[in-house]
Amino acid sequence: METLLLTLGCGVGFIVAYNTYGKFIASNIFKLDENAAVPSKELADGVDYVPTRKGIIFGHHFTSIAGTGPIVGPAIGIIWGWVPAILWVMLGSIFMGAVHDFGAMVISLRNEGKSISEIASRYINGRVRFIFFAIVFLSLLIVIAVFGLVIAVVFARFPSSVVPVWLQIPIAIALGHAVYKRGASVALATAISVLVMYFTIFIGAYIEQQSPGAWSMTGLGAIPATGLWTIVLLVYAWVASTLPVTMLLQPRDYINAWQLFIMMGLLVLGIAASSVSGKLEMVAPAINTSGDIPSMWPLMFVTIACGAISGFHSLVASGTSPKQIANEKDSLMVGYGSMLVEGFLAVLVIVCVGAGIGMAYRTSSGSMLTGTAAWQEHYASFSGAAGMGAKLTAVVVGAANMMGALGLPEIVGVTLMGVFIASFAGTTLDTSVRIQRYVISELASDLNIKPLTNKWAATTFAVITAAVLAFITGADGTGAMKLWPLFGGANQLLAALAFLVITMYLKKQGGLKFIVTAIPCVIMLTITCCAMIKNETIFFAEQNWLLVVIGGIVFLLAIWMVIETLIIFAGSFKAMPEEQLSEQA
């Protein structure tokens, strides 16, 4: 029963936070104005800048930022214990992650929907813009290459998810056409689309049950299945990111959001049913320091990442979403609210891998374990629990066990989770390619490289560079995993740097409002710098010179940006009249 109370308590905590701290920031810090001009209307082009209903843009934004981040991060982070993991997810989401996303979205709304990189030049200086661009480009390059691989791994491990995931594309196109071209009722079109989507999930489960492995891709000649899927997915991402946002990207993200809401509802019901029957209890330790687990500080905070705060979110919040928000006040629900929902998803993941896995866990030898033994088997070592397949397996097994208490067959539960993970990785892939196109185009415009300002050329450059990284080590498409160890630190570094830009924006508005973002900025800089230094020592000890060099460059660029910002920040105080300084004091 304690697991159910924990889940419900966290859910209520997020609702209270939205209606108190979130609304306070909206009205007192950013002073949202429903009559303010917004880029979606001022720059409407029917492709990227499209005024959109609040509910639809919420779904699009949420699925874009969520991806598999709040799934894989907490699934590893629980190895330090469920108590610190839950605390960081709750406090991090409310006071840092949601503020970060919301702040990036608001300043983008007030700067023609520009990216956080471009905005940095307006509130700090031009040099900082190029530093930000470099870090953003590297981060997105890794994300695009790796998330194609993530989907490929999901398809390989859970082939029943292949059919439903691909059928989401025509369903999404039909939804977009019905709403935007035919003027159909959004509620009715949504209900039909979601029902059809779930029907395809049952079809996928049925096919896999009747013909196991029927939809598994076996590879082609020297190219293994993961390599083929990576190619197919990158081609798809090129197409999806160049189409009008209302044709595929937005409606697909929207129905995926409903898929998530239903999935979260099933998990909560599964937790309730399993708790009432006495089958569900937290088998993970409250705090764990045994075995080969590295120090909790600072690695747990960087590992959980998107479950509490993610720099990638600032790219979405200042990339695709501000170009579609129709009213400035909508940004509270879209920016702040979506991060809290993601935080609750991270809580559910922690319950899946901390309690659900204890209901039944089949080992590689075929034996069945339950309780603490099941958790220990999976989390016996940090290296074993941190593998991509291990992350996905722990979540899927735990979730399927809990949903089994609702009477759902195991194959259906596995398919639901497989489709869920692959779909969210797909939305992140789509959005990342689109944002990378914006980044390349903006940078090319500043450098007067006219060919790359064209969306087709910029998208092609984004996809080709990701493909080169993916296949640089061979035909299996796993090349980006060479740089993946850098992503956690780089991602959290982006969050700290985004906070720098938001803080400078608030500083220029006058008063002490900037403290709301300056404090989390300092915390994130401290966590990230400690993590990056620790990683550099590990890379050096392993003589992994590629990661030593690239990680070192990213770290030095970040320090340079911080110094540039501090100089301007201090200078802004000196430039203020004495009477204004006394008022702020």
C-alpha cells in the first residue's frame, strides 16, 4: 500500500506545485499577457509558424520533450535508492526543470520564436551565441543518431511494436487532415484516432503471438537489422521534419500524448490493483551504496536527467513550440505543466523498476525471481543496469507485471510498453531533426552561408551528419554510442547555460526577479561541472582520448560562456543608477 500512497502523493504534489509556484512565476516573474503578440500569428507561414489550440500544442510539446529520457534516466538512477531518486525528480521538476522549460519558452515567444542559441546573442553577446550553437549542434547530433538506434533496439526486442508504431503515421496524417482541412471536431477526431491506434496495438500483439518474430528485421547482407532500421528512421525523420508541422509532426505527437495519458492511467490503476491485492511492494532499497555503484554526487543528478531537468527541453521550448503557441498565457500549461507531467512519468518509472519488477522477473537462464531477489538480479551491478537493453527491459517487465493485475495478458502489456517507448523515441527523433534544421539555418544566416539557409539543404545536412556518426564504427548503426557517455553531462550543461540566458533576460527586466532562475543556474552549473570533471578523469584513466578531447572542448566552451555572462552580469549592476541599486537592495 505504501507504493500506492507514494504514487498518489507525488501526483498531488505536482498538481499543488502547478497551481502555486507555477502560477506565481507566470503572473509575478514573467507577467504573461494574453493580448501580447506571438510569433505563430505575427510570422504565420503554414509550415513552422502555425497558431495552435492549447490542448494540441501541449500534446505536441510534451511528447517532444519527453522521448525516452524520463524512462531510461530514472530506470538507472534508482540504483542509488528510490528515496533520493524520488526526491530529485520531485524537487528538480518543480523548482528547476519546469522553470527552465517555461522560461526558455517565454523568452522565445518574445523574440520571434528564435532558438535559445540565437537569443543568447541578444542578452549576452555574439560570442556566446556561437558557443551555444556548438554545444547544441553536438548534443542534437548525438540525439538524432542514438534515438534512431533506440527505436531499432525496441523493434528488435519487442517486434510486436513494429506494426502499431508505423501505422501511427497514416493515423496522424488523417487526424491532421480532418482537423485542419475538413474542420472536424477535435474531440471526435481525437477519440477515433486514439481508438484506432490502440486497435493496431492489439493487432501487433496478436500477430506476434501467432507468428513470433514475424516483423523482426533480420538485416540485409553485411548490414544488420539495427543498421537497416537506423537508415529507414533517418530517412523518415528527414521527410517528417520538412513537412508542414500540422501534417504529421504535430498530430502524431498529439495522439502519442493521449497514448501516454492512457498508459499512465493504466499504470496508476495497475499500481492500485497490485497494492490492494498485496502483490506490490517496493523491493528496491531506500538508499543503496553497496557494490560497484559510483558516488551519488554528482552522477545520480546527471543520470536521472530528463526526469527532473533537461537542457534538451530548452531547444524544444525555444524551437518548435513557440512557433505554434497562439496565446502567451498558454505557455504556463505547455511549458511549466508539461515538465510536471514528465516528472510524474518519471515517478511511475521508478515504481515500475523499484516495485513492479519484484512481482516477477525472468532471468537469462529462464528461472523466475520475485521480491528483492528480482531487483538484485537486475541491479546487481551499475554497468549491467546501465546498458540500453537493460534500461528498457526493467521498465517493460515492471509495467507489464502491474498491468497484469488489471487482467491484461503479458503480450499485450509488453506491446503497449514497446509501442510507448518506440513512439516517444520517434517523436524526439522527429523534433530533434527539425530543431537541428533551425539551428543550422540560423547559424548559416549569421555566417552568410546561403545554401544552408534553405530548409531542404539544412535538413539534409542534419541527417547526413547524424548518419555519418551512426555508421562511423560499422554497419550496425551504433557509432553514436561512442559519444553517448558525453550526452548526460552535455545535456545538463545545456540546462545550466539556458538558465544563464533566462537569468540575463530577467536581469534586464529590472528588480530581483532573476533570483528565481539564478539559484537553479548555480546549482546546475555546480552539478554539471563536477560531473564533467569526474567523467574526464574516468575517460583519461581508460585512455579514451576521443571522449577526453571532445568532453574537454565542451567543458572549456561552457566555462568561457559562463565567464562572458558573469562579466556582463556584473557590468549591468555598475551601469545602474545608485537610486535603482538601492531600490533593488
